[in-house]
Amino acid sequence: MTLTSDQGGAGRKAIVIGAGLGGLALGIRLASAGIATTILEAREKPGGCASWDAREGFTFDHGPSAITDPDSFAELWRLTGQDMASDITLDPVTPLWRLNWLDGSSMDLSADDAMMRQEIIRIDGRDVAGYQRLLDYGGDAVQVGLGQLGRQPFHDFRAMLNAVPLLLQNSGWRSLHGLVASLVGNDALRQALSFQCLLSGGNPLEINALHGWMHRLERDTGLWHPRGGLNKLVMALVALFERLGGTIRLGDPVARIEMMGDQATGVVTQGGWRGDADCVASNADLMHCYRDLLGQHPRGPRAAEKLARKAWTPAMFAVHFGIRGTWPGIPHRSLLMGPRYEDYLTDIFQHGVLPADQMIFLNHPSVTDPSLAPEGCSVFSAYAPVPHMGKLPIDWVHMAPIFADRILDEIERRLIPDIRERIVTQFHVAPPDFAGDIRAYMGSAFGLAPLNSQSLALRPHNRDAVIRNLFLTGASTHPGAGIPQVLAGAKVTAGLMLQGGI
């Protein structure tokens, strides 16, 4: 399928591979600057990790069910004086999270300072001052981690050296969990204030403390659900791109990036379509880009060999289900904690073990937006982190139904006692599905792990070092995974492309 509109750009052409959020954001920035831009997507639907399914009247978003910092999206509309609100409606989500522990205790994370303070006091009043210090630190981390460091390119070690004072000044040498533990003493609060980085593939025990911006950003900007689902936001981005003169081609995977020496000249798709371009940008999985799309050029195998030696984030196992009945007592986002935290994370990230206990991220978007389900019904998506296929090479065809039942058993025991009788439709997504569907290396859900040894100048750059008109964006490039980072990365990549005079 091809979606087109008139293009301009004074003869300058760019091709973007992959219509995930990063690819769409990059395409919009290029098109708004007058570059004739084509986005190529292997699947029949845009969105990448933000894909979706519609089954028996239920709408299931496969990725996040809500966003923070909506202004980072609105900025894309403002590039040409348009208004995001004319294309998409955002509804507030409260609370930000509800954490639920095995003993039946729970805690709501809130963007309201008074409500959050009450929750801290209820859990452990001795940690009120420590939480405030953490919140103050988070404000600095937003400015430094997501702002100063996340929105500039790190294409050489000089830039890295310039960042060292900021890292040292902001405790970038210690882990996020270590920072939280130094400020609050209650174990439940330590978990509640450090888990957020899991949703961008980070291990709280390893990721640096500057990622403390995540809780602060949610608190400052709130949490928002695009009415109709995240898929509506994806399609609104597509519509904006087309209005700017862009072309998006769906359902035709790129077979290779065409090269002349060390210069990218365009792409060829599996369907035989050929496009010439002054530059090429890839929002595809980084290993897929180098190993497969550049397999015929020396740069491809060499880069792929280096990538294979790096640390990759875990996979996610998902169970999506639509059920009869409404559940106003279950919020939009919940986290069902298991009996372990630090040992559980070590099993997933380090040991490659599939634990018997689970940590379940439960999305219930129909509590905010009933249009996602038939009348009197509800939509749920449950996610559990699992080791990627390189660490856990098991037979997921056999294991997936068993693991899905484990997740449903836990939800049944803790939240919905008769869930099995209520299910109208159900399906699961295992790591091999993710690897096959969007070519995610080893089923890794968030690309390269956000370790200090794989960050800033040590992370794959937004511009290739050898093929100078090949640009990169997405989870595995600087600044990393998660919607705010991916959008920031698209801005960095666009800046490099436009500075390069394409």
C-alpha cells in the first residue's frame, strides 16, 4: 500500500526506513524543512513497537498505552504552525501507577504533590524528606539527562569528555536503585521509585542515576492517553507527515541499502521498488540494518559483529485480553510486584532465568477510554519482562501458552477472581514473535542496554562513522529507548541531517 501527497524540497531527497515513532518524527522534521521524504515500512501498519490489533470489537495497543511529555509530540505540529489538538485528543490518566504487593498492600503514584505526599506518609512517614530530595534530583536529571545530554549528538570522545563533569555532578556514576536507596529507607518505596526505567529496558540496579528523570517527568507533565488508543496518535503523525508532502510506503520491506563506495544512494525493497536519495536514515532494528540491509557492504558485517558483542535489553512477554465486565477499581496502569525485586531483576538481566515468580505490568486503558471495548467490556494488556533469546534459548512455542496461563493465574488471584469465565478474546506475544514481526535482535524489546558503557559517545551514533550519509535513529542509538528518548533522538538525527546540507 502507498499513501502519498505532493512533495517538495527543491530536489533534495531523503528515505527513512521504518515507520515507528522515531521514523515518523524524523520524517516530519525533514519534510517540514522542505526535504522530499519517503518513509518505508515493512508491515501493513505504521507504528513499529506502537502497533495495534482490533479483535471482536476490542482495540489492543501492543506498546505503551499512555504517554508523558505530550509537548514533545506537539512540537512536531508546531514546526509548520499546526495544532496537535486538531488531530488528536489526549485524556488525562490518574493515578500515574498503582503498585500492588503480594501482602495486599498498594500505593498510588500521583502527579499531585499533596496526594503523593499523603501516600509517602501512609507507607513510611520517615521517608518524606528523602522523597523530596529525590524529586529535586529528578528535576535536575530532566534538565541534564533528557535535556543537555539527551538532545545533543555524541559523535566523538571530545563531546563525551565535556559531559563528564555533568555526570559526576549529578551522580551519574551510581545506579538509580543505589541513589533511591540512599534517600529512602522503606523497601516498598525504593521499588516504587526505581522501577520506571524497566519500561525503557534499563535495570534499576545498573542504569545510572540520571535516569531518575523518569518519575519526575511523569509527575511534571502528567500521563496522557490518546483517545482511541496510541494507534490514533500514530495515524495522526502519518496524516501530519502526508500534509507536509511526505510519502509513506507500507507492506514492502527494504531488502538492501544501495551503495556506491562509501555513499548510500538509495534503497531497494523486496517488492522491487527502488528509491534514490541524497541520504538514508534507518529507524529499523540496528542489527537488522547493519547485518541484513548493509550485508553487501564491508561496513555492515563489521558493525554487526561489534553489535553482537554488546549487551541487549530483555524481551517482554505480553498477554492481551478482552473480557466481559467493567473494572473501575483497576487503574489504567498497575504493577503487580512479586515476592522479590533485586534478585528477580538479576535473574532476568544477568542470569537469563525465567523465574517462577513474576513482575506484571498491567495496562487497563478502557478504564480511561471505554471506546476501546464493546459496551460493558474491558481491554487489558499484561507484560512481564523475560530474558532475550540469546540468554534464554527455550522453545517458546511450547512455553508461551504455559507462561500466559501463569500471568492470567496471578491476575485472577489478585484482581479478577473469575477472569477465565469472562474472557472474550485473548492472544499472547512472545519474544520470537517480536523478533519476527519487527526484526528485533534476539527479541530484545528495547534494543541495546542503557549501560554507562553503552551510553553517550559509547552508544551507536546518530550518523554512521563510515557511510557519512547514513543516519540512525531509534531505541539503540543515542539517547536510547522509551518515547521521550526516541523523540529526542529523532530531533538529534534530523539536526545532523539538515546540518549536512541534504
